[in-house]
Amino acid sequence: MILSLLDKKARLLSELRDEGIKDKDVLAAIAAIPREDFIPKALRSQAYENAALPINSGQTISQPFVVAFMTAVLGISKKHKVLEVGTGSGYQSVVLAKLCRRLFTIERHLPLLNGATEMFKKLNVFNVTTLFGNGMKGWPEQAPFDRIMVTAASEEIPELLLQQLKVGGIMVIPIGAQGKTQHIIRITRREDEFMEENLMPVKFVPLLPGIVHES
């Protein structure tokens, strides 16, 4: 039996629930967003597989479970101002934008950022502000942020990002070197103290400095 994309999406949502994603707002956001629009046309039939897929510039669109998990543990509300480091295809950005008041997202690959910006317009997502820049530096002009999500793995927690987090704010970031075990870490700021929680092993592309105009 050949399943339609709609059937595949329903199957994916059921799988996410079975894997422990209980946040109804996160599930509703994933249900509402056409993931197939964020990936190369040749991979469209795989859009609702629970797997990471390649996109342009040597990057990936994260596994839906990882997107849902990282979003859920970030604990976003409609009052929050959120920073995303690594716009990528824009899929995770739209998930975040549906849950927060305002999203600020940074991408170092200009072709990816341009593509994501077009998707935001296509999907009528208007609470996103983009920046072509070095995500490791964050966005100091817009700080502080209630929540920060980093969608690439850093060998160490970037100090500049920690300082842009509000007191009481939360950051979720994959930590670990390439080729070694990485883990999603949740960091909560308490005044000048930062509480760290190790949540789940993952595999992400590396968080890199600088910018890339073409790829």
C-alpha cells in the first residue's frame, strides 16, 4: 500500500507520541507544518520518515523526534523571545515561531538563509527576524532572550550565548566533538549560575564560526 504524505504525517505523529512526546502544542505545530517543503524535491517522499535528511550547503534537517524533543524541553510560551542559532532549512524555526512571541534566528550559510526566508513568507510566518552571521556570537543587540536553541553541536558551551540568556531563561544545545558521542544539554540560568542537565545522546553537524556566502 502506498501511503499519502498526509497518512505518513499521521503515522509520524503517532510515532512521536509513542516515543514520549506529550506536549500538545509541539505536536500541533509539527502537524501544521509541511516538512516536505523544507527538503529537496527528490526526497519529498521521505518527508515524514522519523529521520534526518540532507539539505543544501552540506547541512541536514533534523530528525522529527529530535525537533520535537528539543522544542518540548525548551519550554516555550507565547510570551517568550527566542534565539535560534542555525536556521538551516527553516523547519525548526517555524516550529519555534508557532510557539513563541518572537523568534530571532541566525544562519552562517547565505543560500540556506535565503531559502528559509522564502519559506517564512510562503507559510505566512511573520514573527521571525533573520540574521546572516556567526551564530557562535549570538545576537547581542537583541539580547537578552527567554530561550535559546542551538541546532548544531559545539564542543563547549559558548560563553557569549550564556551571557545573552535572561535570568530564569533556558538554553538547549548539543554538546560534543564530531565523531564522538554528543548530548543535548539543557541549561537554566539562575542569576550568575548555570544549571546543566544532560538529556539525550544525539548526532549533529558541527557549530562553526564565520559565514559562508556560497555553497
